Amino acid sequence: MTIINERQTNWLNFYNSSLGKKIITGVTGLGLTLFVLFHMIANLVLLSDREAYNQLAHWLNSLSFLLYGVELILLTAVVFHIVVGISIHLKAKRSRPESYNQLESAGIPSKQSLSSRSMTITGITIIGFLVWHLLSFKFGTYYSTTIDGVAMRDLGKLVIEKFHNPVYAFGYLGFITFLGVHLRHGIWSAWQSLGVLNGRTSSLIYGVSLILAVVITLGFIALPLTIYFGVIG
């Protein structure tokens, strides 16, 4: 019992420390970025082959408890990333009560940007989008199809149906743009929080973060635009 209490105390001390909060946001942020990248690649399968897309979705669902475990890990990461991120934001705001309109350079070259200054706003927007996205697809209409004698969900049909709706297609595009802006600073900031950057690697990772954010954004918006304008579907 004593060992358990000591571990709980150590965890709470780590969680409540500034270093601990930075590490938590860094690890969860990078983990969620990897998931977003995988999700984007999976979406692009639909651009070339609807049956392959449905088979991929069916295979993922067939993982059963393993999939539930991954989803639980993702949910935990999202919750910690949100809670700790808000905590860091509120602490920074309390320690700097003057108006944020008076911005100063963060160094040469400065890493301060629209992306870095809007992390809270884009983060909250992404939370709302995530709920909307899950309700629309994961818990959306279940269409059935059969491929090679195997009955499965026709998720491709649902995606195409949704993106033929201009409200959803262009609303999705807008939300993904917010995601890209969030990732643009978030990826670099995550590595910085983990303390692995130095003067030489900082600018390199900063540039890579921009490229990765742009690639992810373009990869996601390619699907709704090609469907809406009749390229596929």
C-alpha cells in the first residue's frame, strides 16, 4: 500500500509540475499527430479504390478488443492533451496579465506566429469538430455492402454522401484548416517541450513542422473537394 501511495504521490507531483505538464502535452501531441497522419493516409485510399477503403475499415473493426484498446488510448491522450493544455494556457495568462496585443519577439528567428498565438482557439475548434466528425461517420448511417462474399459496412458510400453536401464538404475544409494551423506550431512545440531541441535542430524541426502540417491539411481536404466536384463518387 505504501508503494502504491508513493507512486500516486510521484505521479501527482510530476503532473502538477511545469516540466511534467510540458512532457505530457508533448507526448500526447506527437501521438495524436501520428494518428492524424495515419487517418489522412487511410482517407486517401478512397480516392483510388472504394472497395479497398471499405475493406480497410472492415479490417480495423475486426480487430475488436485491440481496436477498443487503441481508441481508449487515443481518448485518454485527447483528454490529457486538452486538460493539461488549458492548464498551461491559464497559468501563462495569470503570469502575464498585460494585454497580449503587446507582443514581443520570442527570439531570433522568432517562433512566434499566428499559429502559436491561436493554439487555444484552434484547439477548442478541433474538439467541436471531433465530436461532429464522430457523430457523422463512426456513429453515422450504416450502409451495407458485400465484397468477395464478405458482408461489411459501406463506409465509402457514407463518406461520399456526406461530402456531396456543400455544408459538410466546405465545413470540413474549414475545420481541417484550423487543424493545420494547430499542427503548424504544435509539432515543433511538442519536441521543444520534450527538451530535445537545440539551436541547430530547432529551426530544422520548425521547418519540418510546417511541411508536415501543410501535407496533412492538403491530404485531408483532397477527399471532400474531389467528391464534391465529382472527380470521384
